[in-house]
Amino acid sequence: MVAGIFKNRVLAAAGKNDHEVEKLQTWTQMRKGRFSLDMDDSVTHLLCTEEQFKHKNKNKRIQEAMQRNKDKEKKIKIKIVHVDWFTFSCTRNKKLRECDYDFKAIKRRELIKSRKQKEEEARIRNSLLGQDWINPDLYHVFTDKYHFRYEIQLFRNTEDEYGAVNEKYELYLFESHAKPHLYWFGAKLCQKKDDGVWRFRAIERTSTTCGVFKPEFEHFKNFFLFKTKHRWCDRVLKAGTGEKTDFSYTPPTRGKPVGGRLTPGLSYDECVKRNIETRLLFAELFGDELPANIQIDVAMTELLDEVIDKACAAHCEGLRDAFHEMWATEMPAPALRETPIENADAEDEASGNTISAPSDSMPQLSIEDVDERLGSMQDCEMEDATAPSLDNDEWWPTTAAVSEDLTMQDW
């Protein structure tokens, strides 16, 4: 018995599909529904194929349905579904969920299926890569507590009969995803010629299996020492100071992590300072070319030193002029003069309301003399302030009978 699964529903088609129009009308009416040949306001479901929805911008009925769904005043929304929804609903004699045959759901299912397929292909590819190198599904690059990734590059520029050859070693220290963590050291060699393309040449994996941290880290440091002729702890102190036949390592700059375990007894700033001094000396003696960052730092340091020197000189000159002007306009106090006031007129002039400028015959005191005398005056004031207080009667000796018999101690 056929159930009325399409009751109160009006169906329409966006175009031709696997079913003829007569069959669509008959099957819909048998299930208490109605199939409309026109795209009117009563349509509730629009049947279309995947190809029709793919070119929806060219299909007028799909465009009309999408525009009607955007209209908030329209209470009836048109559900755009795949024609398989109609076919399977008729076959199973029950109305299936429209959301399972919505084109967004179909696209979502296709993406999930494609993603699973890509994950499976990547898993197979990584498994094959792990036979000669490291399986990325099992290991990642180790990062220490200073946030330094143990993934470094060593460079060397040489020449052969065919031209310049640029070589690069990529050193890695891997850590397992699983815990307790296991570690594995590995290195890659790449070369680049005049075409500017890095080409893989060889792989170095010292240990046949992964192990604990200490031996694998020793492999990392020994390989670094063998290629650069510098210890791993001296990577900052001796960066760029090796021979041209050795590989060189450039540590990170401008605040990026450089890792721990630097040269014993030296901080990072001290290592950088000594490295710059060494490279400047090499550039002066042997004509080595300095890196761009060191050239910029040296130029900025020289410019700042010049600006500071000019500013200090201008400031000192201004202080000197101000002091001379003050010294020329102010009259020194009588206690600070080299000679006493000779006559009363000069004394009146010095104690009066107006102060005249010092004459040429008056000796001038130096700054050191003024500071020394001011200091002595302050000491005297401090002694007076700290001296014990005396009553009025204690100022004059009362036991003395005759003033002629008074001694200096009595006074």
C-alpha cells in the first residue's frame, strides 16, 4: 500500500532529470502530493541534479528559490534537494530527511570522504618515508625549555670545475610523540648550483633506532663540531670565524631563542660582543666581509657615539658660558676675596644696595678655590650647629678677679 508521504507538499523540478514529467506527476499524486510544472509560491520542494546545482547561476528556478529563501516575509521556504530524495522516498515508501539530500550535506560528505582518503595516502607516504628518514606521524622536532627548535642549517660555498657550489646541511633532533619521549638525530645534505635550486644529495642517520636524549644529543653536537670545527656551546661566540672550507652556522638574532648551554662563564650578550669584536678584527686584518646586521650595528653605534659627543660638548659649552656670565655679573662675598677691602668707600659700595662689577685689579678665584671655601664654611656652620648651647652667664668667666690675669683658656 502506498503511503501519503508527500501530503501537503508541492514539488517542482529545476530541469530535466532521470524521470519523465508524467511519471513525476503520477508518483507524486499517488502519495497525496502535487507536482507543479510552474515555479509558483506554493512550491515547497525543488528537485535538481548535481550538474544543475553546480551551474546554479544559470538556472532561473534555482536562483528564484534561493532568492525566495532570503526573503524574510515569505513564510514558506523552498527546500532545494537532490532528485535522489524523491526517488528513494518513493522506493522506500517513506519521506526521507531533506537535510541528508541537501547539497551542502552532500558537499560535506564528499569533503569528509576526500579528507579520509588524503589522510590514508599521507599515512602510507609517511610510513615509506620512515624507512630511510623519520616518520612525521611518530616524531616531531625537539624544542628545549628556551623554545629553541633543534632544526639548524650549516652552509658552505665552494667552487669546482663547473662553477660555484653551495652546500647545506640540515641538522635535526627529533622527539617522539609518545611518552616517555625518545629521540633521534638526523642530517640532510643539499646542494645548489647556478640555477638556484636546492637538490637533495644524502641522508645521515647515525643511530639505527631511536634512543634516550643524551646519546642522540651527543651525536648532534659531534656532527656540528665535525662540520664547523666549533663546539656547540661556542656557536654564538665563534659564529662566522671559521675557515672557508668549513661549514658555518648563523645563530638566530633580534631576540629569537638561541638555546642554552653557551660558552661557560659568558652570557649571551657577552658572547655576541666578543664575536663582533673578533669579526671586526678579522675584517681589518684579512679584509673579510662583515654580515649586513653587523655592518648596520657598527654604523648605528658610530652614529650614536657622534651624536652623544656633540650633545655633551654643546651642553658643557653652555654650562661654561653660563658660569662665566654668572661669575662676571655677581660680586664675590668679602669672605671669599683674596684681599681685604682697602677703604671705607669700597666697603660702603660692597655693603650698599648697588653692587658694582669687579675691577680688573681684583684677583679672580678659580672654581676649585670657591668649592674648597664653600666646603669649609659649611663645616663651620655644622660645627656651630652641633656645639653645646651656653647660657648668658657662661660666656664670661666669673672666677677671674682681674682681666689682666685671664688666660686664653679662661676666655
